[in-house]
Amino acid sequence: MTDGQTTSVTPVTLSFSTDYRRIAVEEAWAPKQLLDLYRSELAAGNITDPGFRSLWGYYLGDTERASSLTERIVEAGPSRIAAMDAAGIDVQILSLTAPGVQVLAKDIAKPMAEDANDLLKQSVDAYPDRFSGLTAVAPQDPEHAAQEIRRGHDKLGFKGVIINSHTHGEYLDDKKFWPIFEAAESLDTPIYLHPTTPSAQMIQPYVEAGLDGAIFGFAADTGLHLLRIITSGVFDRFPNLKIVVGHLGEALPYWLWRIDFMHAIAVRTQRYSAIKPLELRPSDYLKRNIWYTSSGMPWAPALNFVRDVVGKDRVMFAWDYPYQYDAQEVADTDAIAWSPEEKKAFFEGTAERVFHL
């Protein structure tokens, strides 16, 4: 997700014909009912989270940019498919946009998550060759979230779980949330850990500088969240759990060596009660349990670095529609000097394997 400028999409000529589908795996959607609920909750003052007010206080406004975004995000039919066709994208995996239901009160969030999943199922069923979906949950009630993961997998046919980072400032490394991990691991269904704005505890220096969104704040919060999951021992308890992160890993691949080095010192010195010995190095979990998408980062130097660091089979394509989308991004990625086999894995094969498409 990005809070950047949306652009018009005009057809481009891709650099070569392909024998694979282009599957975009981080594509935002929201039912109109959720946006209406956001409006009413903001108007009533029921949601005070400063990040949410910064993000959706803007996108629910009456500017041309905001109106274009809200029009596109609720639509999962001909207009979205036309934008996909213009860029050469065959399939979108749709997921509930940030912050989903996670900013709402628990009693409102649970039925809204269920309703959103049922509505998304209708769109997927209407265009089964073009759309797939991820299950939205309300982590506010971890047991209910686990049940909804099972329903999404078994009854709705969804291919993973979407969690938009923190929930009221709480992160999934807290063991009360681990029923979510248990359900996902038992079904071999991946969790997409998607950004939202930093929590109320950390957002002030970001928002006062205009840096709370995609430019930096999203990655700061989501990278922190993922690292907390790793250092808390989640992957020792759930060794087969799969987590997918966008934006080429929210900067963590660039920190692998230093994370390992400083984590080892913290374990040895027992400086922090939260840092305990792990079975593996943090970087090993980032190479074993985590998959990475190119959402918002169609940039060859970064793509090549992350593929070299974590493994080519762990990086896949995403378009970040409708927040940041441009048909030219797909053509530019097609033009990177990878072999046809590598491009097939990046655009199609890894997503098929991870999401069981």
C-alpha cells in the first residue's frame, strides 16, 4: 500500500510475449459499507487513532485524488479488470485495505470482517479467473479471528489471511494472538502482514513531518512488527508458518547482518528480558518463513539485492492497486535482465506455490 498519487492507466507494450500469468498479490479492496463506517466513526469521534485520522481523514475527503481512490478501491469488476488488462496483469489477489477492521471496536470489527469476507467472495466468484482473495480478521478477538481464518479457507476458498499490522497498538508477538498463527499454520495458509500507519505510541514524529504514510511510516511500523514476531520466538513455536510482506520486506533485508549481530549480543548479555535465545539466527527465519513482494518497489537495484539476499524463489510480484499503480511499472519490471525462467517464477510460480493458486 502507498498513499502516493494514483495515476491514469494507459496500455503499454510489454517487452516480450510470455507463457505465464502475471499475478499481483497485494491489491487493495474495501466494501462501500466499510468506508461508510469509517466516515460515521470519524464524524462521531469514535476513532481517535492519529494515524487513521491522517490516512482516512484524507482519503474520505472531497479532493480529486481522494475521490478517485475511493471510487477505485470499492470496485472489483469491469473497471478494475480494464486497469489490469491495460498493464498486462492477469490476476489480482484482493485484500481488505488498511487498517481493515483493526481500528474498530471489537464488537463492530468482528461482524464487519465476516461481512467483508462474504462480499469479497461474491466478487471472486463473479470473476474467478481474474480475482482471488485473502481472509480479513479482527485480531481484537484472537479466537474469533482463528475461526474466521478457517471459514475463509474451508468455506470461502480464500488463499491466505490479511492482517494490517498493529491492532490498537498491539502486535502479534503477544501470545494472546497466537491462535491466529496456529490456525494459519495448521491450514498452510499464509498471513500477509500489510502496513498501516504507526501506532499512537510512535506516530507523532512521523505525522508532524508528513512521514507517517508510505514514504516511511508504513515500513517503520511493519518492519518493527515483523522483527518482533521473529525475536519473540513465533517461528520456533510455529516452524511451518508462512508470512508474506510487501515493499521488499519493509527494509529488513538490508539489515540482516546487523540484526543478527546485535541480536546475538542482546542474548549473550541478557540486556532485555524480551530477547531470549532462538533456535536460529533472525536472518534464518527471514529466509525460511518469510516471502517478499515488490509492491510499491518496481526498482531493479532493490529487487536484485533482495532476491540475492533472501533467495530468488522468495520474491514475487505485486502492483499495489489502486494506491500506487502505473502500467509502465509492469513493463519496466518485465525489462529487467532476468532469465525467462526467473521472470516466470517472479510473476507467477512463487505466488502459485505460496498461495496455493
